[in-house]
Amino acid sequence: MVTATMTSKGRITIPRTVRESLRIHSGDRVEIIMHGETEALMRPVTRTIDQVFGRLHKRGQAGKTVANMNQAIRSRLKSAKS
């Protein structure tokens, strides 16, 4: 079990072992989910670049420009309205 101490300003330093396990770093967001009145679950909200790298790219797929993406969005919106 890992413990932390809250400061007078309500801040808690997350111990290194927990940060490493959750792969959270300075600036990352965490969500706290309450379970009843006496328990809470903390989990990371953000993902590291390593976790999402390459998910949008498929081999053999040509790169897209922002203009191409915007045009595709406009076309999709027009077809959805019809």
C-alpha cells in the first residue's frame, strides 16, 4: 500500500511508484471517481504519445492535408443534412 499526505492547501503529491505505474507526468490530468462517501478511484485521463502513436495511419495510405480533412468534413456534413 502506498500513502500520501495532503497539505493545508488540499494538495497531494502522488508517489513516484504510482505515477510510474499510471504513466502520468507533470501536466497530465487524472479523474477522481467517488465510490460512496469514503472511497475514491483515481485514473489518468490523458494518454501519452506512445500510446496513441500510429493509430490513425495505415500502411499504404497517402498523407492528408488539413485542407483535405476540412473538405471531407464539409462533404460529410452536407450528406448528413440531406
